Amino acid sequence: MTFPRTYIDDIIVFDLPKFDDHRGDFRILYNEINNDLPHLRFVQDNFSMSHKNVVRGLHMQTENPQGKLRCCVRGSILDVAVDLRKDSPTFRKVYTIELTGNKHIYVPPGFACGMLAQEEDTCLYYKCSTDYHGESEVAIHPFDDFLNIDWGLDKDDCIVSDKDLNGISARDFDGV
């Protein structure tokens, strides 16, 4: 499999092979033996269902940072990644992509991840490269003026947790 370059190093976007027949389709979401991303190993799987206009994130861990292999298994997601690697040439830059169908994204450790559910009952499935470490979790405010993320709708129309609304500005985060 070939992976097109993105404007932020180390983010990988790709479609997996899909096998169609008269019943529908079949996809292998991940196979450790036939892994086209051989440097990756995953230890935890997560799944979330969100109502339309729910914004989740932007989250990351300062200790034990997680790489995440993300895909939307139902609905449509605006997926957001913010580079918070202090030595990166794209430090504090934002990458957005619409995840639907068979589109996958790998976001490496050191990025804050977030998403907007663009349809009712949107489901996100993602694999994590390390265990969750809640004590070091950082929430960046999803409507941070410094990042100026275009979520595609007014923030007053979004459903957001108090935790995320109390997140810090990326400007105030020194990076990992």
C-alpha cells in the first residue's frame, strides 16, 4: 500500500482494500501480521457514538502519548489533529480531514485529536499505540482562537463537554 504525503509530517491518510459483492462489502480494519504500517503496534481499541454536532476533543497525553489509527464506521466525521510536538517544524499546526466510508488516518504520538460528528449516530473506531494515562491528559479548547479551527458550523450549534470547554489554549501549551 502507498501512503500519500500530508502537509504535516507523520500523519498518514489511506483507504484500506474493500471487497464488494452482492451482499455488501468486507474490509479488514487491521491485521498485525500483514500490517502495512510495520512500525506500529496497538494495545487498546476505542469506540464512540456521537449525536450530530458533537465535538469531542482536542485531547492528548503528555506521558505515554498515544498514536491513533482512526476511522469512521458510521456517519461522517470532521477529524482534527493538532501537532503539539515542540521540536516539530509543524508545531501547533492543525490538520483536518473528513472521515467517511473507507478513509483512515494515523495520527502519531504528540498530537491532540478531536472530531465533529456531522451526522446523527456517527461512530468513530480507533486503535491506540499505548495505554490511556488519564493523569497526564491535556484538553485543548476546541474553539481556541489561537488555532482557529474551522469546524464548519457555529460553536453555539455544537454539543461539547464541560471538560473540553474548560480546555487550555494551544498557545499556553509548551508541547511534548
